[in-house]
Amino acid sequence: MSPQEWKQKGQYFSYRNQQIFYVQEGSGEAVLLIHGFPTSSWDWWKIWPSLSTHFQVIAPDMLGFGFSDKPRNYTYSIHDQADMHEKLIEKLGIQSLHI
């Protein structure tokens, strides 16, 4: 799967006036996949079909990465990235998940 095909599977939500890309697919227990540095949610494409067959899988691009916005004048921090993940899970209405 190419990065552009991955992008077509995804959608966006707004976090601090920034657009955050994520892919969500499957059903059942929720699993949040967090990419490393300096990569993106596309890291998961090879195992995505297997995971999404058994779980509801969510994989966002952190702010500044992948298809998410990359603001220049922004104070990036790991705490802010964690807050972004929490807001996404809240927006999706997920009460329990695996990370």
C-alpha cells in the first residue's frame, strides 16, 4: 500500500486548531497504535489488515508528522502529543483501549 492509498483510508479531526490525520478501521476491542519518531501512522500498514480483522484499530499521525499539520510556530512536546491522543479517543467515544 502506498502512502497515498493510506491517506485515502483516513480522516481528520481538529486539535488546537490543527488538522490531525488518523485511520480507524475494524470492530471489537479498540487498539491505539502510536508511531515513533520521525515516522507516521503509515508504519502500521503491513500489519493493519491482520489487526483490523480482530480489533477496532486507530492510528493517528502526531502533530508535525505524516499527513497531520506541521505548524512552524508551535511549542511541540511529548505531553502535548499525549493530549492529542487523548482528545482523539475522547472524540471517538472510546471508553477502553489497548495501546
